[in-house]
Amino acid sequence: MTISKENKEFIDSLVDYYINESESYRQIAENFVPEIRSIADTAFGIITGCVYAGFLQAYQNQQQVPDLDDVKEFNQIMKDRAPLIKKAILEPKILQSNEKEKDDREIDKDEK
């Protein structure tokens, strides 16, 4: 694939950030009821758009333009992460609780 390791890591960090903040984006989507049909799908679209904007900005900061293969690879990354994004939107409290448990386990592991 063609996206650099640094840009892939950046995209992953953006997705992680938006997953952690998914409840905020769900609340933004709720402001558009009744004009929208699905709060979850609207929040998903907002998050995906934000990650895509970050992807394009990363290339612009490097004075590059993503080619078709880069965009295809970005789309695949987003498709792979889509279930996690959707789950975070639909079940934000459960996901946050699971992340805290994961962090606690990592702290315990580091202390041993």
C-alpha cells in the first residue's frame, strides 16, 4: 500500500480520538432531528468526514496530494474501523468502560 507509516499512525490516532469523543458527535447529530433519519448514521458521517479532513490536511502539511491508491487505502482503513466507530456511537458508555478496564490492566502489567 502507499500511505506512509506515519500517516497511517496519524489516521489511526484520529479514529481513536473520534471513537473516544463519539458521544459528542452523537449529540451534534441529535441537533438535526427531525431533518435526519438516523442519529447514529449522521454521527458516523460526521466522524468519517472529520477523519477524512485530517487525512487530507496531513498530506497538505507535507505539501503532497494523495493519489487514488492513497484514497482507496484510506477508505479500506475506515471500512476496517467502521464497526468500532459505530459501536462507540451506539454504546458510548460501554466502550468507555472497556477502555478504562484496558488501561487499568496495562497499568497493572507495567507495575509487575
